[in-house]
Amino acid sequence: MITEHPLLLVLDLTGTFAFALNGALTAVRAANLDIIGVVTLGMITALGGGIVRDIIIDDLPPATFTDWRYLAVAAGGSLLAFLLGRRLERLSVPITVLDAVGLSVFAVTGAGKAVVLGLGPAQAVILGAVTGVGGGTLRDVLTQRIPIVLRSELYAIPALAGATVTVISIRLGVDGVPAAVGAAAVCFLIRMLGVRFDLNAPRPPGEDGDDQVG
Amino acid sequence: MITEHPLLLVLDLTGTFAFALNGALTAVRAANLDIIGVVTLGMITALGGGIVRDIIIDDLPPATFTDWRYLAVAAGGSLLAFLLGRRLERLSVPITVLDAVGLSVFAVTGAGKAVVLGLGPAQAVILGAVTGVGGGTLRDVLTQRIPIVLRSELYAIPALAGATVTVISIRLGVDGVPAAVGAAAVCFLIRMLGVRFDLNAPRPPGEDGDDQVG
Amino acid sequence: MITEHPLLLVLDLTGTFAFALNGALTAVRAANLDIIGVVTLGMITALGGGIVRDIIIDDLPPATFTDWRYLAVAAGGSLLAFLLGRRLERLSVPITVLDAVGLSVFAVTGAGKAVVLGLGPAQAVILGAVTGVGGGTLRDVLTQRIPIVLRSELYAIPALAGATVTVISIRLGVDGVPAAVGAAAVCFLIRMLGVRFDLNAPRPPGEDGDDQVG
């Protein structure tokens, strides 16, 4: 597996940890959730994208579920968020950065895994994005929110970009760790630019007043 | 696969296109969704039912996901809805008709595929209905609405009827394209009658005032 | 399969029936749902946990879906709830007890099945809990509620406890019906104590006023 290289594994686990922190913090903010709810949401955020990907590509039981390191890191990040609770909110900048790391690594390793298992390039790009945004989508559905990927933030586009670079580089025979890190960097930069300048993807035409005209 | 006959393939792709339009339009109405959200919702509406069916019958990766024609038609319908936006709402009648075509074809091909893969008749009927209503259900969950199949419109019953006719005709040895088209026509007619006369399935007893009595 | 013993099968079907009643009643209360919505929600509540478990452990098509007895019991319980409707609410105590039976049996048989299929102990415990709470979670997502397992009631902890006892007893070689019934009893007792004394799992620190201080 592409994540078996130590550097990619470290990045992948970092992403898992960041997603767990992020998901569990969402649960803490949503109040009324007990420790089980907080840890469950954290773990679903961290592991959900990989599980959905593995169901679709038929690599079951899911790798992130059977590998104890992912379970342990996801549970640890969730518990930490539960214990520190609202104090972590001061750390919103580093958490956003870590979350972007997770998005980037998951998009790249997800797309890479899909290519390795023989899926076509469009499918691999979609699955890379699904791996990156799937966990957060499950978290949002369970906490009664429109998933972030459907809403205003520039979230899916960087994941699609990182996955596309991954698929192209594998096609060109430039795989391995440097290509994966480069693809993740593309995703990370776009995501960070989106956060920094509050960029959004285009909206449907005619949303502001066009109705009367058109 | 039963949909490999050109006529059924055309119907199946028509249904995919209709579901994509419909799902993407829902996203446009729900506002606040960008192009990614609109296209994502359209594609999930179009492909979700088949993906859920293929997960349950263990035919992975899902056929509608690996076949580029389905992906292309679903993406095209979603993009069209994004570009035309609210102007498409004037076309609500043809869109409702196309949506009923999708429901009918998906119910029939879903049930047929389940029979071919060896599931029992009750399971095949349920899976046909799941194929027909699954995509719309995912769309509704993601946009924070009670799924249409659970609510007031006569939506699941035509799908169950079309799937039942399919299973019976296969059992009687009357399979092939004419039987499939006939079963789809049964579903389509019931759905259209339901829309035309605003029919609903029965409600639980005692919903209006019975509470004080019973 | 562990549930092939007559006593465990009876318990498993009892749990299925209780979950179907419970899920369908939820739908009746949520109003605006017709017979299809009520029966669909009842069946999803009863069968959903087992289906999610079987997807993750790759035992497809799902056992509870292919076995007609589970389908029949789930459909029967759901129809009964539809017909009796709000009158069943007087029976809330026996329904809560039956629901706890379902939670207990599903947690135990779910964990047992995961061990038999070769998953590690932590994974088996999680899958046992998923089997117990999965159906209710799907029900809550479809009816626009934060899933009960994430909210205040002591619901996941008894399932985790029952699954843990199951995994330990299998490891110690003490499997078979008595061990399974004992593990289910542990889950059942904790759940009933939680209901009786309105116990909740711990909340995140700093939820009441700590914000100003910390």
C-alpha cells in the first residue's frame, strides 16, 4: 500500500489525528453530547472517509478499521478533544492547518489506492476526494448540518486537485513518495489559500435578483 | 447485465440524467451551495441508488460508478442544472416525468439484477425499490430533509410494484426487454397517477383527534 | 453462525421485533409518514445495524437481509406498530425493555460474528456496538434527529460492555450459549439501570460556566 512508506504513514496518521480532533471538537460545540458521542463523532470523522472508499473499491474489511494504529490515533485525538474541550478552540488556527493536512493526505492516498486497485482515472479522482471529505460529511449528517463539502467553503476543490495530480503522476510513472508529497502539497496550498482569502467556488447564476429579470 | 440491451441502456441513462437534473435542482433551491455542492448532490441522486444496491448484493466496485457513461451522464445533467439554475423550474412537469422514468427503470433493472445474482424474490423487490429511491434518499439526508420516500407522496409504492412485476415475470420465464419495459410502465403509470391526483399511501389510524377517544 | 442455536435465534428475532416496533413507533410519532414510511423506518431500525456490520466485515449480501425470518419479523413488527399506532405508546415500558433486549442480543451476536470472521478484539467490540446501535442511528438520521447514541442516554456503553464480555469470553474459550446469554445480560442490566436512574455518560468539562473561568 502506498501509505506503507514511513513518511506517508506519518502524514496519514497526522491527518487521522487532526480529523479526530476536529470531529470531536464539533461534537463538543454541538453540546448535549456525552463522552461516547464525542469520541464516536471524532472517530467517524477520522476513519469514515477511508471506510467509505474501501467499501466502494471492495477492499473489506476497511484498512483504517483493521489497522490498530489508525483506531488508536483516532480514539486518542477524540479523547484529547473531549478532555480539553472548549479550551482547544483557541487553537483553531493549528487545527485548521492540521485538518488541511488530513484532507491533503487522504485525497492523495485515496486516489493512489484506487489506481492501484485498477479503477479508471475519473473514478480514482472522485474516490480520492471521497476519502478526504467523507469523514467530515458523515460527521455533519450525524450532527444535523448540511455537509461542509456542499456548503460555501473551498473544501472539495483542493481535494479534487490533489487527487488529480496524484492520478496524473502515477500515469506518468512518477509515483512514489515525492510525487505523493507534491500532490498533497498542491491540495494543502489551495485549501490554505481558500481559508486565508475566504474563497468560494462559483454559485449558480441568478441567485441575487436575477429571478425578476430572467 | 439486463441493462446491456440498447433500449434498456438508453432508458437507464435517461433515468440517470433525470435524477441528476432533479438532484442538482434541489441543491440550487436549497441555496448556499456552490458548483461542487450542486454537482455532488446531482451525482449522488443519480448514482446513489445503484451504489447502495451494489454494496448490498456485493457487486463491487459499483457498476454505475465504474461505467464512465453513467458518470458522464450524471455529471452532465448536474452541470446543466447548475448552469440553467432556477430557469429549469419552469420545466417542472417534464422533470417530474423524467424523474418517474428514472424511478421506473431503476426499480426494474435493480430488481432484475438482484434476481440474476441469486437473491430471493422478496429481497429482489426490496432492492429494486432501494435502487429507485436510494439516490433521492441520500440527497434528502444530505440537504436536511425527511426523505421523500418516507413522506407523503406516492413514491415507494410504484417502485415496489414495478420491481414485483419484474420478479414475477422473470420467475415465469418471461424476461427480456419487453417484460422489463412492461414492468417499468406499471411503475411509471402508478407514479404519474399519484402525481396527477395527488394520491398518498394510507396514514396511521388515529392521527386526527382519535387521540382523545382512543 | 453463533445465532444458529435456537435460544439465540429466538433472542435475536425478539430483538429484531422490538427494534422494528420501536422504529416504526418513532415514525408514527414523527407524523406525516404514510404506511410505507412507517414500515421502511421500522425495518431499517431492525435490520440496519446488522447490515452495516456485514458491509464492514464483508459478509455480503447481509445475513439479516437474505434470511426471510428476519425480514418477516421486521415487517410484522413494523406493520403492527402502524396498525396500533399511538395506542402502543401506553406500552412504553415493555417496549423499552424489548429494545434493551435487542440492543443486548445484537451487541453480543455482532461481536461474536466479528471474532469468528477473524477481526481483532477492539474491532469486534466496536462492531458489536455498531450492530446494536446502527439501526437506531439510521432511523434518527432519516427522521432528522441527532442519533440517540450520540445524545444523553446511556445507550452505547451497555452495548460496548456486552460486546467486551463477549470478546473476552470467546478468548477464554468460554463461548457457546451460556456465555452469550451472560454477556447479553450484562448489557441489558446496565441499560436498564441507566433507564431506571436516568444515568448519563460524562459530559465534556467546562460546559456549565467553566467558559468564563477557563
